[in-house]
Amino acid sequence: MESVVSFGLALLLAPLFPGVILKTKALFAGKQGPPLLIKYFTLIKLLRKGSVYSSSTTFVFRLGPLISCAAAIMALLFFPFAGTAPLIAFHGDVIMVFYLLGLGRFFTIVAALDTASPFEGMGAAREAFFSTLAEAAIFVVLILFFRMNGALSLAAYFSGSQPISIIGSQGALLLLVIVALFMILLTENSRVPVDDPATHLELTMIHEVMILDHSGPDLALIELGAFYKLFFYASFIACLIKPPPLADPVANTLLFYGVIMLLYMVVGVVESIMARLKMDLVPKYILTAFALVFFAVILTLEIV
Amino acid sequence: MDILFAALLLVLAGGLAPLALHRWLSAAKVAHVSLVAAGCLTGLYGVYAAWGQSTPVLFSYSWLHSLTWSLSLDSLATAFLPPIFLLAPVIALYSYDYLDAAEHAWRTAVNHFFFSLLVAAMVLVTLADNMAAFAMAWELMSLSSYALVLYDYESEETQRAAHLYLLFTQTGALLVFAAFGLLAQSTGSLAFAQIHLAPETAKTAAFFLALIGFGSKAGVFPLHIWLPHAHPAAPSHVSALMSGVMIKMGVYGILRLYFLLNDFNPLFARTVLVLGMVSGVLGVVYALSKREIKRLLAYSSIENIGVIFIGCGLGMVGLSSGNRIMAAFGFAGGLLHVLNHALFKSLLFMGAGAILHTVGARKMDQLGGLMKTMPVTGRTFLAGSVAISGLPPFNGFVSEFLIYYAAFQGLGLQGPDFLLSMAAIIALALIGGLAAGCFTKVVGIVFLGEPRREHAHAATDPGPTMGAAMTLLAVACLGIGLWPEPFIRFAFAGLRDLAPLAAVPADVLGAVPHNLAVIARVFVGLLLALTALRRLLYRGKPVSQNTTWGCGFTQATSRIQYTGASYSLSIVDFHRPFIKTTTKFAALARIFPGATQYSRKVEDLAEIGLHRLLVRPVLKIADKLRWIQHGHIQLYIGYIVLTIAGLLLVV
């Protein structure tokens, strides 16, 4: 029951936090910014509309939003929000999670190519390239976590006798991991400095340009999937930096969402003070994250 | 075993009947398909019947009192037989509509004959229990597949590809037989059962010789050179059989020899694992860079052989370091990937064949928008692409998951084995991402978007048997993904008779297959629920059609679409030192530039290396020795006399 509630809460609250990013950015720009609930309003607006489909597209174009949203929801099913046991957990589930997210990406890419638009093709090519590198970096994180507590499951990482946490005995290593995971979060969720969700120029976009032709409820599904995916990565990092769980489940949950709020604010700060990288620098950026985690793995050779 | 012989006879009859009936082409084809299917179903039943028996079934036959043929059906053979028996009838079904040229009736009949021969030869390779039987079956397999590649024998390109294949397969066989010779010399017997008695040095030498030989059949990097030439040249059903099933015989050979040697040298394990990683990553990078569908698929086979090698290599590392769970998962993952790859690679080659058959274009950048005109081909190809990218809920994920599982087990090891396990995980992750990139490219460029040339408009779905074959395989790919339990158990059962793995606890699998099944089904359920929700959301809403948003540009033509080359450019360039690209582009000059050209060529590093290190020196030496060939017959006889005299003196 507890698991269902925490999963439901995550589904419900995930669209709130991107509003936090916008608010933070507005603060930096000295503007009032959109209301905090802006993303909910956007979703409702989109759900009320119809759609215009390109005559070039096929059923694959309509399948893209469905699969990317379903994959993101699946990823949340495995996640122990605020320490409550997730709905599904088994040894090896992280591999499944990242492959499901890969499936979502596969269909986002083919849906983009379905429109016959050169811009969307460009975005698709970039997405395919950058996400491959990011995936390799993520698997190094999994290797490190396996070295640290022998688990291969999201639930088991953050529970049991040796939870992976910054206050644990191997916290120093996790500093590297947190930085790297944050860099991957920015990459995988198309944020600055890899991608700019707010730019006006299609040529420079990655994710936004791939969904140019989607509209109405289809676009709402894509947006929702993107919120869940960002929420998944943010929760991952939040579990690493969160202080030890409190006895009261409500206080614990509040603490967890507080940490997440903080993370989204950091994303907002990064977006406000950084420009996006040139496209050819992005691989180097992702490989920096890879190198950081790899270095952490090498350090475990001595510790364990 | 008797059932299997009956199966072989039926399959062979399916090859001979078309030769007799070639005047009535349809009758010949019907006879071929039905007899092959009957034979393969009988064979499957035979495998199933043998599955329950705890000891291997043996058979031996003495020929001319000097050569003994012995066959045995143990668990490793039962793991490799189902891909053959499952794929052969489906591919035969596909060939019914694919080989429809009435003017080539005799050629079709001959093709059917060699097809049956190849199927029978592969079955015999897996059954062989001594060197003589294995060598015979192996040669039969190589020669019949050579004849199959030569279907279009008038074309010079086909001839060259076939000769290259023959060269590779015969050199490979030479090395395998050399390995057998070494072992037979030190044990004094041709029987497989005696091999483990050979001394250490003979074993090591034999393993590496055979690894090169079998590796060139399997198409592992850098011994893969024949694959990307032979597959585009061969008819598509032949490519499907060769790439889906035949190259796995190389994997079978390595596994069989490894277990017969019974020598768990860490060097063997590490070599196989490193070969797998190199082959997997470079295979998929080269696949990304290719422009012809069938050539791309050939490189993708090299990648998948790499994945299978990673699985087997992890299994071997597990054995040499005493981690039996890792060993079991590694080998089982490899074995399951053999079956899975057979299914989706045959499916993809059939799709490529359907396009060739109806549109006639080989290059991806000339196609586009085929999903609308070829719905069956497009949908099944999409299913195959998701499966080959190793994504859930399809079958490719199941076997890759088992291999990941083994690799993570390996992280508990020390020293180089730990590093290799870690490298294997990173390599698998990279391969997964790149394969997804590669197959989004094929699906996106060939089937989606707008047609890039006129002829792509005229495409239609191919004949019903081709569509049926592709649908069957696509359903099988999804089926294994949704119901993986029996198939995972099948792969683990393949390890049953292998002595070193006998100590693996029976419950090693635990809930793994069940969990995979549940997640795949939950995902499909969620997807269906979302689809229903979407339908509900769209009820009563205005839905209209318009052109694609051109970012303000209104006169878009289909030529401004992203091409396959542009899609893969940056990924390929990222792997620069391992892949050689030459770009020819005259930069635009002046304010009103004239016509310009852009061309880009990707060369295979292994091919360049082979040319530089082997072909050129050999040609050079041969050139220097030209004076030996002078045309005087009496001197030639003199050479013979001198050689014999020399041999008599020395030996």
C-alpha cells in the first residue's frame, strides 16, 4: 500500500518540479516568471486540443509518444522514493530500467525521422550519438555501485545493511558519482549545457526539435514522459545525497522531495549561469562524466 | 537419433525433388518447402525426444574400415539444433515467392538442392562426435554455402564475393584441420572423447589454430572480411540462412573444442572475451557507416557474433576462475543469443530481400517512406530492429540480460578478470546504444519519411509466403520476449552435459526468468492502457493532416531529408582511429558557386590490414618467383623429380 501511494505521489508531483526550474531562471533574470504550476496548465491545455499530423507520417509517429511515456512510467515503478519499497524490485532491475528508457528513446528517434523533416533528423542523429555515450557512463555507475554493495537493483542500492549514501563509509567516492550523474542528468534530459529547451532556433536543438511536429495529447504524453524521466534521474541523485531516513514516513517523504526541489533549483541555476556547449564539445562533456565515474571505480580497487 | 536421420533424409529429399521436378517450377518449389518443413519438424521432435534423456545418444558407422563416423546428440548439440530446424523451413517458405523467376527454373532447383544440403550439413556438424565426421560435415557445409552464394553466377561481383568466401572458409578449415591433426597426433585417435588426453602445449596450439579457423567462419573481427561481401552478393534467403544460422557453427566449433579440451586456461577465456568486445563494438560502428542495407546487416552480424563471444568469453572466465554462476549465465546467454540472433537477423535479411525484390534498390539513401507502401515488411522489420537493438520487450534483451548478469558476477573477481568483466559491461552498453542508433537509421531512412527517389513510390508488399515468413519470425521475436521462461531454461539445459558445469546448482536461475517475463508483460499492459487512454483523449477532437513543419521553409522536397550518411556521420567520426573514412568534397568557392560533389568512403581497417600485411607481400614474392613458370614441360618434370628426391632424402 505504501509503495502504491509513493508511486502515485511521484506520478502526481513530477510535473511540478520543472516549474521550479523556470522559477529559478526567472529569479536570475529578474523576472516574475510563470506560475509554479505552469506545467500542469500546459498539460491540461494540450489534452484539450486536437492534433495536426504531417501527411508524411505513419503509425510509428503516433507510437513514439506512447512508448516514451510508458517507458518513463516503467522506470518509476522500480524506484524506492523516500526509502519506501518500490512496486517491483529484483536483482538486475537497473539494467531493465535503462534498457526501457532506451526503448523510449528508440521510438522517439524513429518518430522524429518519420516526419521527413531535416531538422528532426538532425536532432535524432544527435540524440542517438549522445545518449549512447551517456548510457556507457551510466553503466560505469552501475559497476561502481555493484562494487560498493553487491546490488544490482535500485531498491537494494539504497537499503539493506550498506546503503549507498554520501554519509556512508565510501561517501568520498560518491562526490565524483554525484557530479557525474548530474552531468548525465543534464544530458539525458536535454538541459543546458547540452541542449537548450528554451532556444528559438531549431538548428541548435536536440530533444525539442525531435518533437516539433507532435501536437495535442500526443505532445502531452511526450512532455509527461520527459517530466518522469527527469524526475527519475533527480530521484537517483537525491537518494545519494539524502541524509539518513527519519522515523516518521511523512517527514521522510517531505525531506526527500525537499532534496529533489533543491536539485531542480541547481538545474535552474546551471541554466541561468551557463551557455550551451558547441555541439562538437558535447561528447567531451559526456566523456568527462564517464571519466569521473571510471576514476571512482579504479579507486574502489584499493578500498574493497 | 533415428528420428534425426529420418529428418535428414526428408530434408535431403526436399533438395533432390526440385532437381527432378524443375520443369514444373511451382511443383518443385512446393515439394521443396513441404519436404524441408516436414524434415525440420521431424528433427525438432527428435531433439525434443532426446532432451529428456540424461545421457548423450551415440551412433557410429564404420566406412571402408578406416574411417569411423560417429555422431552424438548431447545437450550442447540440442542447443544448436533448434535454430537450424526452426529457421530452415521459414526461410524455405520465404524462398517460395522470392525465387519466382520462371526463366531460372533450373537455377532455382539447384539452389534448393544446395539449400537442403547446407541444412543437412549443419545438422551433421552439430552431431559429429569425431574428427572425421566433423571434417566431412564442415567441408560439406562450406562448399554447399559457396554454391548458394553463387546463385547469380553471371555477375562478376558475385563471383568475386563467392571466391573470397571460398578462400576464407577453406583457409579456416585448413586451420581447424591442423588443430585436429595436432590433437590426433598427440592422442593417437580421431575420437573427440580422447582429446582431453592431449598434452598442454598441443591443447594451447590447437585452441588458437581452431579459434582462427572457427572465428573466420563465425565472422569475428578481424577475420570477418568475407561477410560484408558475400551477404550482399547472395540471394536474400541465402543470406538469412548463412547469417542467421551458418555462422553460428563457428561459435559451436569453438565451444565444442573448448569443452573437449577440458583445459580452463585463463588465456583462452580472455582471448575469446577480448575478441568478442572488439568484434561487437567495431562491428556495429562499421554497420552504422554502411549505405547498403545488406552490407549493414552483415556488419551487424559481426556485432552480434561479438555479443555471443562476450557471453561465451565470460562463461570461460567464470570457469577458469571458479565462478560457476558466472560461467552458467555467460554460456547460457551466449546460447540464447544464438537462437535470438538467428530469428531477428533472418527476419531483417528477409526484409532487405523484400525491398530488393520489389524496389530493386540496395542503397538506403535512395529509399524512404516504404512503411506506407510495404506495411507488412515495414512492421516486421521494425519489430526485428527493436529486437536486434536488445530492447525489451523483445527477445534480444533476454539474452543480453543474461550476459550482463554474468558480467556483473565477474566484478567480484580480481586482477585482469575484473577489468575484463568491467570492459565487457561497458562494451555491451556501448553496443546497445550504437545498435539502437544503427537500426533507428535503417528504419528511419528506409521505411519512414518520404521516398527519396521515384521508384520507391511503386513499391508493394512482396508475395504472401514472404510476408508470412517475416510475420512468423517477428511474432517469435516478441513471443520470446514476453514468455522468456522456457527459452532461458532451454539455454541452461544446453549446458547440462558439459562436465565442468555439472556442479552449477539447479536453482541458479532463481526468479530471473520470471521477473523478466513479468516486466515485459507489465510494460505491454501499460502500453495498451496508454493507447486506450490516448484513444479516449482524442475522441471528438479535431484531427487534421498537413505537411511537415519546415521551420518556415515552404518549398520542401524529399531531397532535403536527413540521409543515412548524415545521420551516422558524427558517431562514425567519433571512432576515427578504428575506422578509416575518406571524404572528397570540393569546397564552395565564389559568390555563385557551381555544381559540387560530396563523396565519402568508409574502408574496413581489417581489409586494409589484410591487403597490406598479407596480400601485397605474397604478390611481391610471387612476382619475384615468376621465372619458375617458363612453360618448358621437361623442366616441370624435373621439378617433380627433384622434389621427390629431396623428400626421399629428408623424410
